[in-house]
Amino acid sequence: VQLQAYGGGLVQPGGSLRLSCAASGGTFSGYSVGWFRQAPGKERSFLATINRAGPATMYADSVQGRFTISRDNANNTVYLQMNSLKAEDTAVYFCAARYGAYTMRSLQYPYWGQGTQVTVSS
């Protein structure tokens, strides 16, 4: 499966963005999808994941209550709605997929999108 993440950009603190992860080349409903991010000088970190059919989800503590992951299997897309953004949310955001159950562990995702930059700044 191929993934393409998009929707990043520049947003002010307290603002919102919705990222999209479009999939192609596989039976999308069979894949769990996760969102991760990597800030300069830091390791890639888990944000959220959603299981194959939804609605089961998991979130990192740092984004619980601010970010919402969802999926539209009919359109082969997973979304990450990000609200109440903070400067520390600035990073490159990646989506990743694996066939089977969801997980927070990045090493268990074999398929990755190219990343989309999110910058939170006034």
C-alpha cells in the first residue's frame, strides 16, 4: 500500500488543522493506520492510531483530547484533526499503515507516507 500525507501548514497557536492520509494499492480496510511526528533533533513519536474498521483508537497522552483520528474506508483516507495547537506541536507529521491490528510501535508499521510539515507559530 502507498500512503500520501497532506494538509500541513502554518497555523497560529490555538488554531486547528486537519491532516489527511490517502492510501492506494491495497485493501485499505485491512490496514490499521497510525500518525507519528518528528520534530527537529528529536525521535519520531507516536500520536494516534485507528484499527482496521474503526472505531477503536489510541492516543498519546500529549495529544489526548486535542487530536482526533478517524477514517473513511470508502475513500481510503485517514484523518487527524488537530485542535488547540501549540508551538511544541511543530514537527513533520507522518502516517503509517500495517496489515492487521493497530499498535503504537512505529517499528511495526512497514508502510509510511512522505510526511507533511506542521508549523505552529504566531
